[in-house]
Amino acid sequence: MIKSDKVVLELEKEAHQIGKEFYKLSKQLQTKLNQISAASVCCMQTFNEAVNKTCDSLDECAKDNAVLLQRANELSKSMEPVYKLQIKISSIKTILGALETQI
């Protein structure tokens, strides 16, 4: 019976050691999972901020483009008198050229 007591004690000792190792490994796993989770949250926040900034930049670009087009249209309209003047100058130049050839 003494041998069976020793075996039981040895089994209890081994079971206790296995329990300690299991606890240690589960704590390490929990720590690693927490680190991975924190890194994932950080990455998602960074991604979210990047998307928001990109969208804001695109909105600003669209607004700036609309203003640029409006200014270009205003400039084009304000240049109409210059275009008309250019036509008159060209007409006078043509008449002067024709008079010059007759002289």
C-alpha cells in the first residue's frame, strides 16, 4: 500500500505542476490576446481617422474646384469686351492692309 500512496502523491504533485503550467500559459495567452486586441483597436482608429481626413480633403477639393470653375466663368464673361475689341482691331488691321496695297 505504501507504493500506491507514493504513486498517488506523485500523481498529485504532477497534477499540481501541470495546473501551474496551464495557469501560466493561459495568462500568457490572455496577455498576448490583449496586446493583439489593443493593436487592432489602434489600427482601426488610425484607419478611421485616415478615411475621415481623406473624405474631408475630397470635400475641400470639390468645393475649391467649384470656386475655381465659377471664377473661370466670371473671367470668361469679363473678357468678352476684350474679344470684341480684338475683332475690331483685326478688322481695322485688315482695312489698313488693303489700303496699304492700294497705295
